[in-house]
Amino acid sequence: MHSWNLDDMPDLSGRTAVVTGANSGIGAVTALALARSGARTLLACRDPERGRRALEAVRRAAPRSDTRLVRLDLADLASVAEAADTVAKEVDGRLDLLVNNAGVMALPLLRTADGFEMQFGTNHLGHFALTLRLLPLLGVTGPARVVTLSSLGHRIGRIDLGNLDAARGYSKWGAYAQSKLANLLFTAELDRRARASGRDLLALAAHPGLAATELGQAGPRLSGRTWAAKLERASRLYTQPASAGALPTLYAATLPDAPGGSYYGPRHLGETRGAPGPARRSGRARDTNMARALWEESARLTGLDADVV
């Protein structure tokens, strides 16, 4: 049986894509693969210097590609609004693909610029706000997709609508799992709303399995535990590289007959590694009532119109 890989990606000439967190890891691999396949690719990055280095790397590897850099800090809703405005100016009215890739993991209790718990605020609310602000460009003049990255960690996640700000206690792994569950519920509700409105938009999700990226080092560094960061780096001996971890994202982004609402991840060893295929959601990730409630609450928190789609 043939295993899907980068050689199976279609020609994306004439398409435009935005990838958040494109300066390293899975985001960098995703942006490069899209650029090499012909897509005009906007790299949305928080750190301008790291973003410039990533942009230069893509241009060296895909010299004929049309690539741009967009400043985006998902932990600041003002930055999200500015990034959306920049994208709108760059894409001339049409966006074909948004990859909500950026994220943080297992941080000590921190707050975003708007006062949200950092993991929920970055991983979910930042991407929620970005997607809603870009909706006027998505699926209105041709088919479009939104691919949002979740995690195996979503399976232990619970949404606590009464404690999204971690005012009543905080667990770094619980907060991470909640944010990744929120990514799946957001995907399901976005896809439902797009279908109900007749918009030519598919919302899909993906997870990378166990992939060697920089994601796991921020938490130990911010906590001052250098030994934990070293342990995380050692764990890369049994993880797959970012080039493999990006395959489910690219699969969701480009598979011609992918149904809306689909969720993809590695197929082997408990979805930790291997070629991409359908992934398993937890029961909580299939809760349509919670998906609606989370959407409404996310719109309230971000000050956006819940009924924009």
C-alpha cells in the first residue's frame, strides 16, 4: 500500500497560503513544502529576526517561489488584527489556505497581552481571532481550507468554560490539553458553520504525532529548569523529525477529496509516527454542544462577531 508523502502533493500554482509559526519546526517544513509546490506563501511569525531567517531559507530552497513575511504575535489580539490586515493587502481579496500551526506547550502560568492564560490564549484564541478576521478572504471566490494543528494531548483535555483564565487553579499540562481540545472543537464548529452558510470552505485538523521540534523546550526554559530542557532534547532520539511530523498537516491541506471536519495524524505506533492517515478524536472532541458553546465564548473573549460565518 502506497504511503502518502511530499511527492504526492499537487501543483499549488495560483494558490495563496498563510502558515503561522513558520519560522521553525513543523511550520517551517510546511511553508517550504507549500512554496515548493507553487503556492504563494506568507510566513506568519512572532519574532521578526527568526522570521527573516526562515524566509531566506525558503527562498534559497525554492528560489522561484513567491514568499512573504507577516508579523504575527498570537498572544496579542492587536497584533492578530494587524496581521490580518497585512494579509488582506498581500493576497488581493482571496486566500486559499490558512494553516493554524503555531503553538506553545507546558508553560508556567503566564498571561497574554490581553490577560488570557498563555496556552489557551495563544493556541486557541489567537488562531480563532485570526481565522475569523480572515474569513472575508476564505471560500468566497473559490474553494479554501483552514487546517488547525491539535495534538495527541487533546485526549486528556477538558474544557472548563468557567476557568479558561486559570483563575481557579492551573496545571501546565491540563492547560495545554485544554487548548489542543479547543483546536478540534473549533475545527468542527467552523466546518459546521461553513457548510450551513454555503461557503466553499473546509475546516480540517491534524496532529504531528511525536515530532522533534522546539515546542517542548520553552516551558522548561521559562521555568529555569535547564535539566528538563536537556531531557526534552534527548527525547528526540525516539521521535520523528519535523519533516515527518509536518506530513499530516500537508495531507489535510492538499488531499483532493478530504472531507470537511477531518482529522489526520501519523498512522503507526499509536499515532506517534509514520505516514499520515485518519486520526482518532476523544469523545470530548466530538461534543457538538461544547463546540458551539466554546465558539460563542471565544467570540465574546476576543470581541468578534460569533455569527460572521
